[in-house]
Amino acid sequence: MGDTTPKLPKRVGQTAHVEGQLIKYGDAYQFIGIAVTFEKDPK
């Protein structure tokens, strides 16, 4: 994720819901995240 991206906490066994925008960047895409929440996976 690069040096400019903050480190996210580890949430082993949980699902991450990420909100943001997917932007065309040359021939590829770049995701700009604005929020992340974690949900414990039901077993």
C-alpha cells in the first residue's frame, strides 16, 4: 500500500467494509479509500 498510506489495525477473522472511489489511472485503476469498518465474521 505504500509509504503514504496509514497502517490499518489487524482484524484477523473479521470482514473489512471499505468505502471510497475507484478512479481510472492511465491503463489501470486506483482506489481512494475514505472509510473502513470491521465486522466480526459469524461462525
